[in-house]
Amino acid sequence: MRPQLTHAQREALRWLSEHNGDGCFDRNGVLLAAGELAPFMRSTWNALAAVGLVEFYNPAGKGRGRVRLTKGPGA
């Protein structure tokens, strides 16, 4: 079943896809990807993670963390 997404969530996914599909959060919780700050709030990324369209990870085990696109819900 495909999750119902808001306009902002669809735009955030498109923005992240166009910016290499991976980014890191700055100290204010704003996503930085491909040298640009995302025009979306952290709550948008949290909602997308809740339905499995993005995932949070932290490969170094320190810092503020990263987010990347997934293959989709349940993937």
C-alpha cells in the first residue's frame, strides 16, 4: 500500500533525489545535500522516515546524523 504524502513530503523527496539522495543535518536540524540547504523542516524528514521512504543513519557514530533515500516502504 502506498502511503498518502503531503505536497511538502513529495517535494522533499524530489529535492533529495535531485541532490544525490543523501545529506547531513546541520546543528539547526536543516538538511544539507550537494552543497545546498533543504527548504524543508526536520518534521518533514521525520514523517518520511516513519513511512520508510528515507532512513536516518550515522556511519561515524558521532555528529548530527545523516539521511538517505530508501527503495520505498518496507524495502
